[in-house]
Amino acid sequence: METIKSIFYFVLAGFLEIGGGYLIWLWLRENKSFWFAVIGVVILIGYGVVPTFQPANFGRVYAAYGGVFIMLSVLWGWKVDRITPDRFDLIGALIALIGVGVIMYWPRK
């Protein structure tokens, strides 16, 4: 159960970071309303809070989160920006997720 909660927190943090960053991107790059930036900042604050619920130390959580972020970014680009990932995007994201598994969930003594 602890692992499932951990994975949930990784995915939630990823969507908060990517979503908040995307709103700021839209504000600056697509000339959207300033409110996109305000909402993006609020969402990014949530991203800063969620990883604190992880059952590991800061360095390990953020190192592993990098791999989750890679996969979620590829999926975000595919579903939101309509950029189909190629096989190298998917292979790279899979390698990153394997790293997450080793960093966070490999049994330790």
C-alpha cells in the first residue's frame, strides 16, 4: 500500500508541476491572460507540497521524481500538445521509469 501511495504522489506532483508550468508557458509564449500565470503559480505551490508526503528523504524523492517527470512530460506532449512521441521518446521515458523503480522501491538492507 505504501508503494501505491508513493506512486500516486509522484503522479499528482507531476501533473501539478507540468500543469502549472504549462499555464505559465501559455501566458508568456501564447499571450494568454495574466490569470493563467496566477493560477499556474498556485498550482506550482501545490507541486512543492505534494512530494513532502513521500516516504523517503528529499534527495531520493527528487532524484526519482525526475524520471516520473520525463514520462509524464512525454504523455502531456502527446495528449495536450498533440505531439506523438516516437519510439526513442518512449524508450528514454521507460529507462527513466526503471531508474525510479531502482531509486525508490528497490529493497534495501
